[in-house]
Amino acid sequence: MFDLSSVNLPFSNPVSGPDGGGYYWTSSENDDNLGFNWIDIESSGTQVQFPNNDSSPDAIPIGFSFPFFGNQYSECIINPNGWIGFGQDFSLWSNIEIPSNDAPRPAIFAMWDDLNPVNNQCNQYCAGEVYYQSFTNKFVVTFDGVAHWWTNFENTFYDFQVILYPSGKIDINYRNLIGDYDASVGIQKNSTIGSQ
């Protein structure tokens, strides 16, 4: 016996899902209907002032209520290591597989790795700024030319952004990835619910 029901999938060709939170994901390589839509905020956004290259500043207002794994969030933290969170800061810079109890949670990982954007304790290799801007229908965080920690990743820089929508939709855009990378990308609620 089979019990079938019709479901409106969010993508014509999802790569994976649903996870324990009901999330599906796809990429522009897998779904021709998914277009690249970079939102330029470098001249209009607010630059994030990181205390160092592993710690977030205070939480930032999103500008609307963002639903994520069944909870509503009105603010987030932006970590210099390529992720956005809705809980406490987490200074671990070495990315791991997600979901995991040893990873920030709940969080969105656009490019979780040991990044080195401009910060208050810059060394000679820090580079790139991080900006955010809230609109009525979206919240954008852009990592603009951010350097990877130099050791074993010389001359490595990334442009990427995370866009949050009031519906709970999340877009992650990658504009330029120069050099090597070995980052964790995905979302997680806790140590058992998430998608990599």
C-alpha cells in the first residue's frame, strides 16, 4: 500500500531535502531556474566592525522577523569566519561537518572557514570588508574581497553574500572565489538537525 500526496517543492530540481526543519536546497549548477542576483551594498551598507578575526560584534537588527527552524529572529550576529548566527558567538575558526554540536547554532554557513577580514586586530594579511543592509523585503550581508587566513592559503580572497527574506528563504551568492577553499556551507538548528 502507498500513500502519495502532492507537495509544492521550492525548486524544480532540489539537491537535498527536506531536512529535519523542512528545508530543501539547490544550486544554480543543479537548477536552471535559479538565477544569480548579486545585491550591491558596498557603497550603501554599514561596515561590520569586528573586534578580531574570529569574534562577532554585538547583534545586528535584521529589520523584520526572520523565521528559522521554527523560531522567529529579529537580530543576528555576523561572524568574520563566514557565517551568520542567531544564538551566541562561536570563535571556532576551523570548519567541520554540519550538523554538529561543535558548530555554531542556530546558524547559516555561507563559507565557514578561517577567514581574515579587516578587524580591530588586523595582521599584515587581513583584507576585505563585511557589510550589511536591511531593506523592507530582505536583509543582506556581503563579504567583499575577504582574505582567508594566510597560512597555506596565500593570495586567497572571497566575495560572497547571504540574503535573508521575511518568508524564511535564504539565498547565498558567490561572486569571486580566488585561490583555494575548503569551507562548510549549509544551515543547522542543533547537533542533529541541519543540511550541509
